[in-house]
Amino acid sequence: MSTGLPVGVATMEKRFEGEVAGRSATVFTSAFDQASGVGTYVAMESFEGTLGGREGSFNFVHSASTSGSDRADEFFAVVPGSGTGGLAGISGGGGISVDADGTHRIWFEYRLG
């Protein structure tokens, strides 16, 4: 099927430093035009490491759209029931900001319980 934007799928591994420290395996899909910068992505991540001094793992999902120079329609959520170890029972959300140099910064607003 043909659409106005090509669809791609990628897998990647990310490393985190700071209050969120560890690594994640990510499945990333997007409908995106590289020439204009217009598109939307959806990503599912499996994180392993420490968050707020607690060690464990969990999944989170995020997505956003862009018209080329903005970030809109953002969604970010911890997958319910996915926490293990010291992160068992984690729930909540968070967000991603992108610095002018392209550095991505992630934060979590979460509850354990």
C-alpha cells in the first residue's frame, strides 16, 4: 500500500546516564519524510537499570509528531505490569525533550507500589 510518507522500522539500543541509568532495547517505527522533516514515530522500549536508585526493568512507550520544526501530539507511558525487581509495580509517564544540538533528554513521572 502506498501513502504520502514512507514507513520505516528500526531497532536500536540506547544508554542512559544520570538519575535514569542503564540501557534499553527499542523497536521504533515511523512515517517520516526526511526532506521536509514531517512525520510521526512510535517507539516501545524495554529498559534495564536504575531509576531513582532502584534497580530493575520495565517497558515504556512514546510517540510524537512533527511538522518539521516542532514536537507535537506527544505520548509517553510506562507499560502497566511491566516492572521487575526494585521497579516492580511501576506506573506513570514521563517525557522527552530534544536540545538544539540533538541531545535527547528523558524524564519519568512515576509511582511504585
